[in-house]
Amino acid sequence: MADLRFDGKVAIVTGAGGGLGKQHALELARRGAKVVVNDLGGSMDGSGGSSAAADAVVAEIKAGGGEAIANGASVTDDAGVAHLVQQTMDQWGRIDVLIANAGILRDKSFSKMEIADFELVLNVHLMGTVKPTKAVWEIMKTQNYGRIVVTTSSSGLYGNFGQSNYGAAKLGIIGFMNTIKLEGQKNNIHINAISPVAATRMTEGLMPPATLEKLKPEYVTPGVVYLASEEAPTGCILAAGAGVFALARIYETEGVNLGEGGLSAEEVRDNWSKITDEAGQKAYFNGGEQGGKIFRKLGA
């Protein structure tokens, strides 16, 4: 089969000054894409800012014969996001790919976490995905083409101690994806999520060096490149790390109809094994399929 190429395509990668975003930007450029390297250049907790990181990635892309420009906007800033998109359109006149990768951490147990830290992480990860997507949406609709890759996490899909803010944001991104995958279908806009396990500055203190060596960010990037390509599916959550790739899905059991007469909490308790029986469970593509299952069981 032919290689996946991005010749003539324009890609925006947020948080691309280092780590995962940098590798995504470099690989897209290597495959022919014109790349906008967006990075605020702040610290891991979101403070500060510098254009040096984004400029260095642009220089690396250009040294390899590619085309790239830098942008230092915060993905939470409406005016900054608008400028990011306008700068891209002024430079190349189209936007084909958005990789929403930017993020920060403010880890603490829920007991010790300040609401301000919860709101900031939610804003950067969730709204920092929504705002760039909203800004490119009409452009992609007009083109009748778009590929969006958002970034979720096992902390959102499954939970992780000390990351209630991060986990809430990362699962919120999946809820966002699940709706706009439906809204984008008629205009050939596909959206998918990557759930990476990688050695970046956000994870370097959590694992020993030998483990981190096996979790290079570039081992995740092939999955992102596929999800950003013309051949991409839509609505998928791709888990990736150390060269291992897997599909994560939300399943619903077939369940049981307990009827309306005499329905009680005790009936739910007494039928818990039937309610949770995994035989015949399904992953639905839209919410209506769940409703359809309920009415089917009522009819039965």
C-alpha cells in the first residue's frame, strides 16, 4: 500500500514545542504537510511563556526541507486562537488537520486541590481543545474536508490518583468528540482521540529512566499520523505507547427489563448480576442506539 502523505495539506499542532506535539509536527512535516507549530512556551503547570520552543521546532522542520511557522497563542485565549487560525489562513489559505495536544498538570489529591487548579486544567485541556476546533470548523466544512485528533488520557478513561481535574477534562474531550464526529460526517470531517503513554516532561517524574526510555513520544506519533490522514476512521480512541496500539471503547451491557410494576431499588440489587452480565455488550456509535436498545427490550 502507498505511504501516507500530506502533500498540499496544512496542519496545526498545539503544544508542539516539545514532547508529543513536537514529534507529531516533525513527522507531519516529513510527510509533506505545512505545519503551524503552536506553543505558549509555559512551564508544566501553565505559568510563564516563551516562543523559543516553537521557534526551535520550526527551525528543525525547515532544516529538513519542510515548511513551518511558529505561533505562541494560548489555546484558552479566544483572541489568540483566532489569530492562530488567521495566521494559518493568511500563510497557506487552508487548514486540513488540527492536532489538539496542548496541556498542563496541576496534580493533587481532591482533598488538597484548589478549585482554581481544577478550573485551570479543565480550561486548558477541554476548552483548549474546543476553542481551536471551533475556530477551524467552518473552514473545514467549506473545504468539505478536515481531520482532527484530540488528546485524551487513561486518567480520564479509567482514573488516576491525584488527577481528578485532569481526568475530568480528558473524559470531557471524549464526550465532545462523540458529538462532533456525528456533526462532521456530512462534510468529511473526521475526529479521533489519541490516549498516549509517553515519556514527556509531564511524566518524567513518575517512572524510572529505563521505563521512560521505552516510552519515547515518537512511538505514539505513528498512530496520530494515521488518525490525521485521509484514510482515518472517525470517533475512535486509540491508546498508544512503546509501539503498542489498542482501541479503547465504552461498552454497555445488554441489561434486563425489570418492568414498571413494583419496580424498586431492591429489584435492581437482586438483578445486579443480570444487569452487569457482559454477554452481548456493545459499543454504541451514538446515543440514539442506547435508546433503541431500551425500546427493543420493552417490546420484548
